[in-house]
Amino acid sequence: MSSFRTLLGSGGIFAGLAAQQSVRKIVSGTLFSFQDRFDAGDTVKLEDGTVACVQKVGILETCMLSTDGIELKVSNSDLAEQHKMLNLSRLENTHVVQAAKFRFRDVKGIDRLVQSIKREVKSSCPRLITEDDSYPFSVYWTKWDDKTNQIEVSCYLKIKSYGNEYMFAKQSFLEAVARGGNLDAEGYLNPPPSKSGAAQR
């Protein structure tokens, strides 16, 4: 009999905890719906990388449509816990980064390679931000081993990070990096010849 009472007591505790957790989720979700983190029509990026357009913000859940055309219903309590979620519609600038490799034998030409890429990106990307130190444009040698090395091109574009316009701007950036770095068929960048080397030819 005592065991039965203990079992009933344990069941009551578990039921109480479950109810308490449900209430917390409802309160959290309701509060989230009033926080103005996004509105219907905004494009957001969830923590798992999913990009979706907000269709409707309800009291307990938010309806979205992903870029793949999939309808999503996400509880507001779950959204409230996504601290790295981004509202892309409220971001005016986009950070783009591309890493590329070059051969170890070309180390001496790294300065020429960096300057060539910078010139090409500046001339080919009209949305490139260059006059604001808070949005740096950089080309750095970031990795090396005995066979290949890697550089990283990082910059900011004055454009929202979604949609066709963004994809076109990013493509222009990648093409500029490839041209400026003389990308070959094996996927390696190649420094332009030095002035003395070009003169000898």
C-alpha cells in the first residue's frame, strides 16, 4: 500500500513538473510574440541555417515559408531560445567571405596576389563598402603547410543578405576573386608576374 502511495505521489510530481513546463513555454511564447523581433513579410535566418519568410506571427507559434517552399510552424517558445537568429530584412549590410588556396611555390608572390585581388574586387563590386572602418575589406594569408597555402577574402556589401539581388552581388564578388587571383583549372590562385619578370619576357 505504501508503495502504491509512493507511486501515486511520484506521478503527481511528474505531472506537476510537466504542467509547470507547459505554462513556462506558453508564457515564453506569448512574451516573444510581443518583442518585435520580426514582422510578417520579414526574411529570417534560424540558428540551424534555415532561411524563411515570416507569414504570420501568432500568440503561440509563427508560420514561415522556407526558401525551398516548405511551410514551417515554429513555436514561439522555441524561437525565443534562438539567440543567434537573424532578421535579415533589418540588416542593411552583408558580410561575404571566400577562402582560396595557392601553391607553396608562389609564396614570394603573395603581395602581388593580394593587391591583384583587391583591385579586381574594388572595380567589379559597386556595392563594396570601403569608406567605413567598421566594415573592413581585407585579403589575408591565413594558412600554410608544405604543399598549399590559403588566403581569405573578407568584405561587406551594402545589400540585404537574401534574394536575387544578393545572389547576383555575391556571384560578382566570387568572379572578381577568381579573376584577380588568376584561378586555374585545378582550383589554385596564381600571383601575377612581377614587373621585372614581365619586362624580361
